[in-house]
Amino acid sequence: MGELVVEVDDLVVRYGRGRTAVTAVDGLSLVVERASITAILGPNGAGKTTTIETCEGYRHPNGGRVSVLGLDPVRDRKALMPRIGVMLQGGGAWSGVRTKEMLRHIARLHAHPLDVDVLLDRLDLTRSARTPYRRLSGGERQKLGLAMAIVGRPELVFLDEPTAGLDPQARRSAWALLEELRRDGVSIVLTTHYMEEAERLADQVYVVDHGTVIASGSPDELTSRGASNTLRFRGPTGLDLRSLIAALPEGCDVREPTPGNYVVLGPIDPHLLATVTAWCATNGVLAQSLAVERHTLEDVFLDLTGRELVPPAEQPRNRGRRERR
Amino acid sequence: MTTPEGTFAPAPGRAPVQQMIVAHGLLETRLLLRNGEQLLLALVIPLVLLVAGALAPGIDIAGKTTGDRLGVLTPGVLALTIMSTSFTSLAIATAFERRYGVLKRLGASPLTRTGLLAGKLIAIGLVELLQVVLVVAVALALGWQPGSDPASIPVAALLLVAGTWAFVPLGLLLAGTVRAEAVLAAANGIYLVLVAGGATLLPVDAYPRVLQPLIGFLPSGALAEGLRETLSAGPVAWGDVAGHVVVLLAWALAAGLVTARTFRWH
């Protein structure tokens, strides 16, 4: 494992006191490697923002330990702030300030900032450079917030729902930007409730629910975890399933739900795929429409909690995976 | 439009402290002067009061119905400008900075809270300087004849600074504890009460005798009364001025202590 830039150990954060206290984060642990993208994925109210804001030094932990770049975010605030970039979930700018004016201000607080014009151009904000913040669209505000987080050339950025409210094109552009940051050695922690974002971008995903991590790993590890993936193919009806099952590793199962349609259930990896095709070759079977169906992080979340990651009302349309269920 | 490799290579670091504070002060000044409501409060209202008070026929200001009204009015309007900028305007602007997450966002920047406050003081100082220059210029053009004691100018400046020092923590106290909309109402309301009932424009002895001691201890009363005494004809009355400055510093200390304990940044 590479150098760790964030270590959160058994974090507990409560709001309020006494009987009305609400536990927002309840024994959460995570680590972030340098020059990686780490996604904290979970539904609204899971404790994502509280966790990230504790790393940013906004909140005192009620329990556990938080270390960011080896520093205590509250006690070592002055030393830490110049080294990190922060994007809040909303706001962060005066209503009358102009886009470029705001970005230039944050740039002036740093020793070696990025070129403000280049950054505006990269984020497609040049046309609204002189627009007051109150007249910016939601997407433009998000992009300005992202620009403000990275203009100081930080080592580590915390982005709270960086692409919420962006149209698909702007979202892809923001993802590409985050990948460029990682390419150049910046470590990124982001919260999201978009599973595509976590799957597409993250090296490491922490699935959070009710203030604690319920699963973690790379997107591949998470989506292939357990015996939940499937391999489908078509072939002649009435194949000898017992012979195929015997050829497969322990714990795999094969079914023929409808004649000629076969489903292999188990940890589908390249080795298992090779075993199935080898068995087909030995038995003179031409497998057709062979397809591995990977489960998405959203399926993982549903399996773990029995709930949807994003409430149906908030689902963006045409996500393309709803049809499967 | 991918950026060249190395564009974002980390190079963290804070800017020099003075650069951060000056940048912040100048930005806040620009934002304030760009805001129509703030400009109305900072410049239009004081100047209109000054011109109307001096020129409107038949008005009685502290027993003076003729040309010498400016001798009473000008120090009062100067006190008003200090109050509008370092209390009302500061409270409203800071409350909305809290509401819009500006304070929170800047809290995660290299600018420290002390630096942020210093920047705010620069903005307040610059706006007050502009106000004082304009008010004095207009008053002189209208025929104001300030006292001739050469000490009156530095003493008046000291009073303006002490007044600012008293009102800033009061403005922050309001901004740091109440919702932005409530601050908007309260900051304007308190300003109006102090203008009308706090010996800002009228001398303390124009108020009912039983209220006079109380009014003299208000920050508005102490500031405006001190300015009226200092800028009127005759030598500076050092004892009286010291008394007003002590009242202002007492307000600064008390409000500063409460604000430091209660201010919520986000």
C-alpha cells in the first residue's frame, strides 16, 4: 500500500447534546492513498459530509482519530489549510462577486497558484468570468467551487458532491479533470451518491450507510464480491449440467432457466470464463451470446442494505441499468 | 482539451500574510461599493441628511435655525457614517457571508480568522475614509466652519477610530449569532434607533433630562458628542474627550469579549 494521506480511525461525530443528540458518524474508518481517487459513496444522510468536514477541520470528533497529511485537522489547521483544497457542498462565494474575481481571490491566498485564466478555460467558465455569483447556474457554481478547490495547487482535495447538478457533458469533463489531477499526483477524496461516478473514477470506494462503512474496496472488488455475478450463454438444449458444475470451482452453480439458455452463478473471473469455454470445447458445444453480467455498486448497496442508493425521485433519467431489475 | 501533464503538480503554500490581508480588504471594499443598498447607507443617506439639514428652511437643530446648524450637524453626520459602516453594513455583510458559506469556505483557505478580520478592518477603514472625506468636503462647501484648535483634527480622528473600534464587535456580535434576515432587520433597526434616540444627530442635552445620562453612555452618543465638542469653536476639552473615548473603549471591550465567545463561523 502506498503512502497514506488521510487516516480516519473509528470516527464518531454527534450533533447536539444529551437526549436530542444525533450520531451522524458512528465508528467510521477509512484511509486514502497518495495520488489516488477515493470515493465515499452512500445515500443522503449517511454521514458522508460530516466525515469529510471533520477531515477539513470543521468539526471536532467525539471519538476516534483523524489524521490528514499527518496533521490534526483542528489543532494543526494553520499548517494544513495551505496544503489542501476544499469544495463545499454549496455556496462559498459572495452573491455579488464575479466568477473570475472569486477564483483570483483564492489564488492570491496561495504561494504558487494555477493560472486563473487557464483554469477558467479548462472548466468552460470563460464566458461567465464576469458574471456575479448570484446569476450563475447551479452547474457553473459547481464548476467554480471545483476551480476554487484546486487553484492553490494542493496535494489533497476534498470534494463534497463535486458533480451534483452538472449536465452529463459537464460531468464527464469534470471526471476527466479529476483524472488529470490524479495523473499529476494530487490525492482526491470525493463524496457522491452517483454509483457511476464512483465506478468510473475511484481507485477505492467506501460504501457508507448510517454513519459507518458497510463495504469497501476497488469498484471491481466490490462488484465481483460474493457469488453475485453471472455468466450467461446460449447453446444446445439439455447440456449435462452436472459435468459442467464438476469442472467449475467450488461454490459455482449452473442453471438452465429456459431451454438452451444457461446461467453460471459464482465469482466470475477470467479463470472461470476460460474453464467454461474449455468445457464447451471439450464437449463440442458452441456457446453463443456469451455475456458476463457485472453487478454495479448500486446493486451492491441494495444487496447490503435492502435500500436504493438514490431515492427514485432523485434518479437522473436514462441511467440505463434500471431495466435489468 | 486535456491539460498538459504536470499542470496540476502539487505546489502548496500560503501567500505572504500581508498580501492575503490586503487582497481580502480590497475585495471586500470593491464588493461593498458595488452593492447599491450598502452604497445608499454609506454615502447617499449621510450626504442627503447633511445637505437637507443645512439648506432646508425652518428646521430647528438644537436651538439653531440658521447657518450654524452645520456646526451641530456635521459631527453628527460623521458619527452616522462610522455607525453605518462599522456596525450596520458590517453586520449585514458578515451575516450573509455566514449564510452563503463564504466564512466557512475561507476558513479552509490559508487566510486565518485573524487575517480575515484584518482584511475586514481594511475595507471598513477605506470606506470610512471615503465617507469622511466626502462629508467634510460637502460640509465645507456648504459653509461649515470647524473649530480652529489644531489639536481638533487628530482628536477627531482618534474619536472616529475609537467609534469604529466600539461598533465593529457590536456588528459582529449581531452577525455571528442571528439568522441573516434577522440581522438585516435588526442592524437597520438599531441604526435607526441610535440615529433618532442615541444622540447621533442631536446633542445629548436636546433629550429629556432623565434620559441624558443613559444616552451619553451609548456608543452613538459618546462618539457624536465627542465629535461635536472637538470640532466646535474653542480649544479641545481633553477631559470630556477622554471620557467619551473611555465609554467607546468600554463598549469595544465588552462587545469584543461577548462576540469572541458567541460568534459562529458557519
